[in-house]
Amino acid sequence: MALPLCRLYLITPPRLDDLAAFGHTLAHTLDAGDVAALQIRLKDVSDDIIAAAVDVLMPIAQARGVAVILNDRPDLAARLGCDGVHVGQSDASLAEARKFMGPDAMIGVTCHDSLHLAMEAAEGGADYVAFGAFYPTTTKDAPTRAPLDLLTGWQADMVIPCVAIGGITVETAREVARAGADFLAISAGVWAYADGPSAAVKALIHEIAAGIGERSV
């Protein structure tokens, strides 16, 4: 069976006050449908807290074939054995991240709404670029608003995958998938979904499939 042309990339909630309970939720959520990656994104906490989260969540994700990507910290990602790291424009450089993580790790780079930054990242050896935000989001400060046609243009001209991030929900997933995203990075759109995160994954996969089907229409 061929893999879909657009897949889910989940991002943890910004706080995990009950790690064991979230681990249980995560397992059920990942069992609900195809998820490519889980980014562990915990800001303004100690390395010990991040390490504890990775220790609990990584086995759950990897047992289901889901790559585990740590946000911001290639040094810590390498030490903890994560599958990859995601760096922003104000974090470690792509070259530094690759030095820490090695040649086989997955490294993604935030490129906001900038084709120039994305091309630089691609030329520098990034495994994916992330564009956004596409919609209003309360999960993180989003300094830019990216247009959907940025995804379409990237697909037409570039080879490495693009991740769409920022305010994506069940209601907007179809148009983002249709525009050409390879992955939809979603946090609150899953964890805060009214019917629960497992239902969100199922609904998102349905909308993604519909969006892919409309790409050539």
C-alpha cells in the first residue's frame, strides 16, 4: 500500500503536567491512524524535564513507527537518542545541528514565510523545511503569516519535503493538504479537539485524503 502524499506530524502540548497520563493519551492517539512524527516541544523547562518526557514518550512513538523529533536542542536530542531535531532561526544553526546529530538524523528548519530561508536550508542539507503560520495560533508566537501558495510553489520546484505549521485544524487541513504540504504539523488542533485527540487524528486523515484528491482537480 502506497503511503499518502501528506502525513500528520504531531507536536506535544506546550506543558505536560502529568507525563504518565499524556503517555496513555499519546498511545491511543497514535493508534488512531497514520502519524509520521512526534515533536517533543517543551519550552522554558529544565533539561531533566525534557529528558523525562523523551524517556516516557519516545518508546511509545517508536513502537508505532513514529519518528521522535526534539525541538530546539540538537545537543540534547543527540544525547537522548532522538530520531531528529527541529531548529528555528534563533536556535542552533543547521550545521551545528548536523554536527551534533550525525548524518542519518532527521533535521528540520523553521523558515516562516521565506522561500529564501527554505532554499538555504535545503542547500545546507536539511531533511525538511517548515513554513508557517498559516492560520492564527495560540500554541506559539508566530511572527509571520505564510500564504498557501508558498506550499504549491515549493512542491513544484524543490525536492525535500515541506511541513505546514501554525493554526491547522480539522477545518483547515484539507486546503493545506491540497496546497501541497508534505506534512501537517499540529498541536492544539489535535490535543484540544472537542471529541478527543484520537477522533482528531481520524478526522484529519480523512481531510488530508480529500485534499490530496483535489490537488489535480
